[in-house]
Amino acid sequence: MSAADLFKRARDWWRDQVIPGWLVSLVVHTVFLFVMMTVTISPRPKPAEASLESQLTEIPEDIPLEEIPLEPLPLEPPEMPEVEQPDMAAAAAVAPAPPEVAPPAPLSPMELPPLDNIASALEGPGPSGLAARGPGSTFSGRGEGMRRAMLGSQGGTKLTEVAVQAGLDWLVRHQFPDGHWSLDHRRRCRGDGCPGAGNVRSDMAATALGVLPFLAANYTHRSGPHRAVVGRALTWILQHQQPNGLFHVKNHAQPMYTHGLATIAVSEAYALTRDPRLGAAAQKAINFLASVQNALGGWRYTPNSQDADTSVVGWQVMGIKSGQMGGLQVPAKTLLGVHHYLKSASRGKHGGLFAYMPGGQPTPSMTAVGLLCLQYLGAGRSDPAIIEGIDYLMKNLPNPASRRRDSYYWYYATQVVHNFQGPEWDRWNRLMRRIWVRTQNRDRKACQFGSWDPDSDRWGEAGGRHFVTCVGLLTLEVYYRYLPLYTVAEAEPDRPEQMPQADKGGKKQAESEPTTERGDSTDKEGSGAVRDDQGGRNKKGKPARKKSAPSRKRRSKKSQG
């Protein structure tokens, strides 16, 4: 039989067979499902992205600080037109607007530091008056290397630095092209924008507040990743200094508030860069402060006011202190006047509580302002007024469970307690950093990312999102912005509760374990264990046992034999 016949017979046989279609379908699908069950499809791995949301969800008490990111977060660049690097010399030469107030009567040459001798005066130490108390008299904590060390030793964490960098990015995105910031930031928003504009018109105050967090992180117009941002802001401030030294924009609110803030900013910028143009402007501003100080020893909203309040005085004293730390000259008469005002506004048994104005009742916020002024004027850690004020602040601690925020009070009180150090600082800092880190806006896609909502803040209506964000940043930068004025060992034995007490038998009770110089001790409410193995722990990490006095039986045996 030929091959053709075989093929024909096979074809005829296949044609005669009847195979149901459903059976063919069943066999095909069964085979397909079996194959699919043996195949594992691995999902495509997503690129790792460290979001602020993931970093801020949990707040551990202690985080290793060996690798703290001190550079800006890699966020999208702001939608801002290109602006050339500012020329500081040209800014200083710009003719400012005519002064709003009558030029004050000049002080005598013995009282008013001359500007024509500014170059030599700035290089030497300032005159005595404001207390240049050891490490607190410099800005050295902001330097490269020191910043990381201060962050770790003073209670900062990786999370606080992540929050700082996110907040700085918000400020970069909301700076106006000419260099200023506004308490009404909405014209610089993108997308859905940021609600919460302030209702006070004060671009000078907003710009000074805006540049201070950059300076606190040691970002200047000469170094760091934000040179252009800082340069534009300082240029704008210098352009609006009036011939008599006042930092103010015509028709804007509260000249002395704005002047104090701008004096702080320009003085700090000079101290960090030694740019003589900034030094001359800052010295001129301090001279103006001295010339308009009134008979009460203070200042109010306008230069010619005859009354004074603690809030305005606080900003002026901080401006004076910043200038003095940078080597600028401060008339002794001005410092004596401030001391006179503080005494008139003080309350309490030892004068450690402060009212908004003389004759008023003390409040936590004004007490914090007054205490910081006392510290800058040289009051020691064991001064009864400082002790009384610290005890008052510790009775008005920040409450993380409360939805109400008081950024102004916390800003001043944080500096006061940081200067004081000890277990009080550890307790205050743990609460303060938790509140600021957890309440920061974390939506990376939103315009308000990195800022703080002003709705729940006591000062949010007036200052808005910009004010609250700047104050929040400065509070989180306290670890390295200024070195603490005191060490715990300086006056700890003078604190009443630290002194050994006599029991009924006339014998002194055993002294408590000494507090370390960094204040690493367990706080009174048990919020955390001792953080430093040198502070009351042995080499194995266990609490060190106190040496008890020998018993009477043991002493009697020794005496007998």
C-alpha cells in the first residue's frame, strides 16, 4: 500500500470520528490552569522612597545620631522666577525711604558707638553689660561638626532635623522674588494653596522671621545650599532700613516689633559671616534702639511711645544680645534701663514672674520673655528669680494631648529651659519636640508640606502659617542655635530641693545621685530612663548602687576591737 493510500484511509477515519466540542474545551482549559498553577509571578519591586510620613509616624525616645542628614531634603524645586545672586554692596547703597518718625536726639559720643570706626570696633569684644556667659556668648554651635554634636548632646533627634529641613523647604517655596516674605503667603502658593494667612501687615517682621531659621542652621548668603534665598532676604532688609537706623516698611504695623526682629536677623548674619555691610547696619539698628528707649527703660509699638510692654522689650533685648554676641557695641545705659523695666514688670516672691505691663498679673508667656531677658543680663542659674521662674514654667508644661498650641510661649520658654539645662530641660524637651514633629504637615504632594497649620495656635490668626512655621523651626533648632548659658554643675548645689535635708534624728539624708552636666537624668514623671550610661549607671548598664553608711552594729564592733 502506498503512502498516499495510507494518508487517505487515515483522513477518512478521522472524518468519521465524533468528538464533542465541550470535551475539547475542557481538556484545553484544564491544561491551561495546571500550567498557570505552576508559574509564580513576582511583583515588580517599587523603588524605596523615604517619605516624611513614614519617618514621622512613630516617635521613639532615642535614635542613633551617627548619620543625621544635615542637608536639605530632595524635594521639588519651587516655582520661582530666576533671580540673580544679590549684590550686598549695591543693597547698602540704595537710598531707603524717608523715615516715618522724627529723627531721635542723638546720644553723646561717649554713649553712642560711632559708625565711622565700625571696622575696628566689630573685631574686638563688645563692652561689658550684657552677660557674655561662657559658651552662650557665641554662635559656635552652628558650625559644621559642632551642629551634629550639639544636636545629640542637647536632645535633638533625626526626626527633628527632618522636620527642620522640610520646614525650610516650605519657606524657600514661599519667598517672593524680591527676597521678602509676607504673613499673607498665599500669592506664593501652588496647586490648592495653603490656608491660614495672617491678618497683620508686616513684611519686615515676616522677612526677618523667615531668614532666621536658615541662619540658625548656619545657612548664610556666603555658604550653604540656600545662599540665594538668604542673600535676597538680607538685601531686602537692608534696602528698607531708614536713615535713622529703623528697620521698617512705611504704613506697615508695629515698627518696634519689626525693628527688634530685623535687628536679630542682621546681627546674626553679621556674626556668622563678618560681612562689614551687615555689621554697620546692625550697629546702626542698635544705636537706634538706644536712642528711643523711654524713661521706663523699655519700648512699645512705636519709637516715640512713653509706655512699654514685656513682649516688645523681649524682641529688642534679643536684638541687642545678638549684636553683642557678634561683637557690636551696646551702651551700658541701655542695659541699665532694661533692668529697670524688668524690675517694674516682675512679680512673685523673688521677682521671677512677669506681667505684660507693670502692674499686671504674671502669665506664662511673659514670664518666659522676662526670664530670658534676665538670663541675657547676667542672672546666674542659682538666682532666686530664675529658680522661681523655672518652677513656674514647669507648672505650665506643653501638653501633647491638647489641640491648642501656644507657639510664642513655647519659643521663649524653650530657650529659657535650654539655658537652665538639668532634668527640667530633659522633661520640657521631650514634650516640646514631640508636639512640633507630630503636628507638622506631612503631605508631600500638598503646598503646605513642611509647615504647621495655624488654626489651633493662639497666635495663628495674627501671624498665620508663616509665623507659626518660623517659630516652630526656631524651636526645633534650639539644640545648636545658641549654646546653653549655664552648666548644671554651675549652681546645682544651691537649688533648695538638691540640698541634703535633716531627718528627725538630726542626721542628713543621703544626697541624691548627681545630675550629669548634660542633664541626662530620669524626669520626675518617669517619661524616660537615664539616657547616658555615665549618669548613674555602671559599666554593665545597670543602675549604680548607692554606697550606704555602715550600720551601727558594724561601727560598734570596730570601736570595740
